[in-house]
Amino acid sequence: MSETTITGAPPSTEVRTLSNFVAGEWRPSAASELLEDRNPATGELLARVPLSNAADVDAAARAARAAFPAWRATSPLVRARAVLRLREVLESHREELARVVTADMGKTIADARGEVGRGIESVEAACGMPALLAGEMLEGVATGLDVELVRQPVGVVAAISPFNFPVMIPLWFLPYAIAAGNTIVLKPSEQDPLPCERIVELIDGIEEIPAGVVSLLHGGREAVDALCAHPEVDAVSFVGSAAVAQHVAQRATEHGKRVQALGGAKNALVVMPDADAGLWLPGVLGSAFGAAGQRCLAGSLAVLVGTPDQQRAARERIVAAARELRVGDGADPSTDVGPLISASARERVEREIAEAQAQGAEVVLDGRGDRGPGGAHLGPTIIDGAPPESRAAREELFGPVLTLLGAPDLDAAIELVNSSRYGNASVIFTSSGDSAREYRYRVEAGMVGINVGVAAPVAWFPFAGWKDSFVGALHANGRDAVEFYTRKKVVTSRWR
């Protein structure tokens, strides 16, 4: 997908320019700057994306504020039924949404179907909001004195989502927020906004969700900064890189917003000598190279534990299996690894690989071959012998690149993993319950997998990153979502 920017009037062509969705209607953006949205596998121009400005943000935020009082006054049961209706609509369009994801983002159709399914799970979890909103009461605290706690919506929520999960992550935020009585302004990634647009088109057809409850705003950094500062926005939900998460959190809190900002990662996959190859080998491959490595839960660092001979044998198995993975268009069911989000993303990852080589690392499997029609393909790449403090060993490269490190035993592996500034997820492959328990107890990561390559929690549990992988106090999904999208009010009353 190209990141070419066009200023002024767009060229005469049938390719459409996307509109914002504000107050229940599709409106052209006031912005003059447009971004090309291309299929990363083929290079086909899909749409032009307006980089909405402060005026667009103001219109969306004020429309959301205007819709808030009536939506808040709507019964939680009615709001839950509206979310249940959303679930039904999404389910009936499941395959269509998956294909839009593959065309616009590039991931394989199997990955896209899994993403849409995970998003629908979050909608299903939010359908239980009437029970989750229930408060508490303690009567007779003193003579005639009762105390009760109630939960009320925070108001207007801005949800800023990344390119790598253009359906799932908006659905981490939207159903919980509106089921709790808030209104929401969605700002999808400008690199692949079509899946989120399609979700909002479907919402537009749901009469149980009134105009203004859900808004859609296209744009880049200017729109993000304006949402974080707008006086009508009360809370900000964000997923993206660690650096941008820090920026969003700082700007939003400076303007008095409640914020949850989920950032990047350098997730480690620890392979013990006793691990079952039927579990660890496909687990490592799927984690490292699924979605072309563009997951915040991707395992981009494999720590091979054991003697030098055991480490060498594990390395050879990983390289041999990765070499067999097929790179191509994600729409082809036989494809294992689709393209990166854009040609410029591929170029960035190529530079990271070259830097690792310059620092003395060995590229034992090199995917820098055919770029594909869209210039965004990069095959599975495996780096061995990277210096422990190098970017290849410490930072998120966000591509189909796996770095291999060795450790003599479990203690050394845990020490290596915990030295990272990130703490999103970590995985251990082992047949030992004792090793698994020790790892679970000591590893500094919010999500832990045991013989599971991608430690993604189901929607009823929070996406619980630690350290530099998260800024805030309350995570996405699960009970944390209920807490984030509501405020507690404690009422003390005496009538006698």
C-alpha cells in the first residue's frame, strides 16, 4: 500500500475518496490532503483517504456529544439489544469483512477470518453489559444511612486503531463503549480504513443504534492530536506503536482525558529441550510469520534453550520449516505469508535486516527476494547471532523476521526475556509442568502462553500488556473495558 500523499483536487478517476460518518450521515472531509489506499499484494488503488483536519474532528466530537444524553438515558437492556443486533449483522457479513481485510491490509484470508471472528467475540462479550454494569449497595452503614455505588458512562470516547487488525481492534472498543452508554468516534488507520468503514456502513443500517452514537473519522496524526485535545472528548482508546502510545497518552492526559494506550512489543518464544515438536515448531512459525509478523503478539524472538547441539538442532528445524512457507497474495488460500502493509514498510524492514548484518548477525534465511506486484512482499527471514543489545534482538521490527538467541537453561532464558523494556506477551514451549509454572510465575509479561504460539486472550479477559507495551491503568476487553468506559459514583443517603 502506497503512502503517496496528494494535495489539492484529486485526479479525475473512478476511484472514490472516502467520507467521514458524522451525525448519522456520510460527509466529505474538509481536508485537502489525501492518501492513496492500495492493495499491498497487487498495488491496485482502492480508495483515496482524506487526512481530516481539526474542523472535521470538531464536527465529529460535537455530534457525538449531542447524541450522548439520549443514548445514556436509554435502558442498558435496550443498549445491549442494539449490540446484540450488531453481532448478528457482523456475523452475517463475516466472510465479506474478512475479504475486505485481506484486500486492504494484506493478511491471508485464513488470518482475516480469524480476526473477524475475534472481533465478533468482543461484541458477544459486550452483550452482557447490563450485568457488568451492576453496582453495589451496603445498607445500614449507620442509623438510617445507606451507601450505594453506581456506574455511569464517561461520555464521548475517541478510539484510534492500527492497521494490523482493522476489524478486531475497533471491535475491542466500540461495543463495550456504546453498551456502557457512551458515544464513540472511530479513527481507523489511514493505511487500511476500508474494513472499519464497512463496519460503520453496517451500523448505519441498524435502527437500534441512533445517529451520532457511532462516528467515523479518517485521518492521520493531525486528527489524532485533535481528538486527544478536543474538549468534548472524555476518553481515548489507542493501539499502535510504543512511541505513538506514549505520545497519545501524554497528549490526552495533558487535556484531562482518561486514556488506555496499547503499544508495541518484542515477544519472546522460549523453546525448552523437552518441548513437543508437534507443538513448538508450528507455534513458532505461526507466531513469527503469521500476518507477516505484523502483530503486537507476534513472537519475533526465539530463545533456544539447551546445549549448543540442542540449540543448533532447533535452529535447523525452524529454518527448514520456514523455508517451505509460501509467500503471496493473501487472497490465495495456499498463501502462508502475505505482504506487509505497504512497499515502504517492506523497505523499512529490509533496512533493519541490513543493519543486523552490519552488526555481525547472520541471516540464515533471507526473505528479501521477490517484492511482488505491490512491492510489499517479504519472505520469512531468520537472523542468528545478533548482538544482545542490537535492534534485531531488542526492538519490534514488525515484519516476518525472527531473531534467534540461545540460553543454557531456563533461568538464563527468563533473565534474557525480562531484560526487555517490553512486556506484552511471552511464550514457553515445554513438556515440564515445573518449567511452565516457573516461567508463568517469573516472566515479566502481561500475557503468557504455555505451548501456545500466540498468547491472545479471549474477549472475556483483558489484553494485559506490561511495561513499555502499555500506558494506562485499564486494558482493552474483559472487565477492564467495563471499568474504563464507566465512572463510579457513590451515593450516601439518609431518609430518617
